[in-house]
Amino acid sequence: MKAPIIIGEKLTIDEHQGALVDLQRLAGIGTLTAGVAHEITNPINVITATCNNLLGQIADDNLDTDELLHYIEMIDQSAWRCARLIRTLRNYSYLNGQEFVSRDLNLIVEAALILISYELERQYNLTIETELEKNLEPINCDQNRITQVLINLMVNARDAMAETGGVMSIVTWSIPDENAQGISISDTGSGIDPEVMPTMFEPFVTTKPMGLGTGLGLAIVSQIVEDHHGRITAENCPEGGASFTIILPCHQPNEVIVNRN
């Protein structure tokens, strides 16, 4: 048996790849935090405005039970929305190593959208369409890393449509014959240069202008999918734009399923 290859006399190749995945994820958290902060502003404004209305009507002795219950419901819903946004960002930023647990793929898609939808829709004027198959069987995966895959692909789609705006489509479906599930992220951008297609998942390959891309995003996506014993493909759409498709097995080889939903 060969000894592990050491990088910098400290990290094996596998450890180095894992560290690179974590660093790439953390590098994007600052941008995600800004979007989440904007999203949190809305429910906080609802809470403060509702409280002011309550105080005013109490002072005027002009508050009936129905109005009070309505105000309480608004405050409760807005508070839970804030909590969900913060919890999603906290879970994504938490470094706990690679951990495979039982998760709903659709919920992972929703978590990724919580983190990035504000930026896509408000700052880049993109339309997000989802077609998520209902009642998907849970898959055994590392939720943080699959979320990272989705965010990386969404950012790529965003960049492909940055100048003109467009539509991003996210679809999930089951593949019973393979005991697997599929997810695709498509855009209406400029598509992928055919010359880049064969090497696009290799490290340091990028079509972005100098300074705007490291060429590591798709390489990391490919590595994470491979770690999940899945596969990823890319193609140009006949109507324009590009589509990335990921197939993930519902169960990992020799897995011990841990359900932490």
C-alpha cells in the first residue's frame, strides 16, 4: 500500500482538496451575508411597523381582539422568517468536516435559494423558476457541500446572464431505475464555448475575464459530486443558454444513514 502523498508536509491530497472546498465556500459567505442582511431587513421592518401600530392603537384605546390577533400573527411570521434566514446561513458557514446524513434534496435547493435569491432577483434582475418533484425520497449526502454545488452553479448562471438578465430554471426529479435523483440548473445566457466544454471541470479553466474568475468553481463542483459517487454533465440548450445536470445516488456505498432532519 502506497503512503499518502503529503502536501507541505502537513496535508494529504484528500485533506488538501477538502480544505480547498471549505475555503471556496467560506470565500463566498461575505457576499451571501450581504444578501441575507437585505432579506432580513424586510421582516424586521414589518415587526417594528406592527409594534408601532399596536402602541398607537393601545394609546388611543382603539384595538379590538381581531386586530390584536392579526398583529401578533404578522410579528410571529416575520420573526420566524428572520430566524430561518439566520439559521440557514449559520448552518452553511459551519465547518464540521464531511458528514453524510439523510436529507431532502428539495429542501437543500430551498436553502441555497434562501442564501442567494435576493442577489439574483434584486441585484441582477433574474427570474427564478423551480419545478421540484414532490415526495422525493431522502438522499444520503453532505448538505453543506451539495448546497455549495448549487450556489456555485447558480453564480455561474448569474454571470452568464449578468449583462442582459434572464431566467434560471431549477428542476429536480427521481430516477427509480438507478435509485438516484437528478437536479438541473439552466440559464438563458450565452451558453458554453464548445472549445471549453471538454475541459471545463478541470482546475483553473475559466471563461470569465481576468480577475473575475479563479477557474476553481466548476472543479470544486465536480469534486464534490464525485465524492458523492454521482456525476455531472453540461450542455448548451437548443433555445440558448446552458444547462448543468447532476445525478446523485440516494444511498452511498457502505453508508450508515443518520437522519438529522
